[in-house]
Amino acid sequence: MSDDVQQRIKQMVTTYPVVLFMKGTPDFPQCGFSNMAANILKDLSTPFASFDVLSDPDVRQGIKQYANWPTIPQLYIKGEFVGGSDIMREMWEAGELKAMLANVEFPEA
């Protein structure tokens, strides 16, 4: 992964309190896993930034290396990698994701 791509990814995950790297957009997801991940965050009424990895092949490959996680979607909270859609679903069902997001400060809109 080039330093430029790594820096772009780092900037995204540290700029936004919650960011989801996904295939497609929250309104038009391009895979079922990305759809599930976006819907979980919507269900929790969580403001989040998203990045469509299909729009940038460098980020699509780079994000997998950044977190050493082979699949997309990927969720980051306060700059830290949380997991993919299966982990998100398990944390959501257990109430852990809601608790984690309760500690996130969102900038004023």
C-alpha cells in the first residue's frame, strides 16, 4: 500500500468519529454485507461518514491492508477498527455497539 493511500485512509478514520468503508453508499449499498452494516448504524441513529470503496480501487485494496482485515465493509470508531458486518451484527445484538457509540462525541452539524 502506498504511503499516499495509507495517509488518506488514516485521515478519513481520524477525521470522522464514525466511518464505514463499504461497497456503495448507505442509500444505495452494492452488497448485502454493506447494506447490513449501514442499516445497523441507521438503526442506532448514529451519524456516520461512509466511503464507497468501489469508487477508488486504491482505497479498496488499501483499507484491507490498513486494518489487516480481508473483507469490506469495515467500521472505524474514533480512529479504531471495530470490525466487519458480522462483528457489527454480533455487537449490535448484544447491545455492545450501542454502548460503544454512546461514548462518541459528534461535532455540531
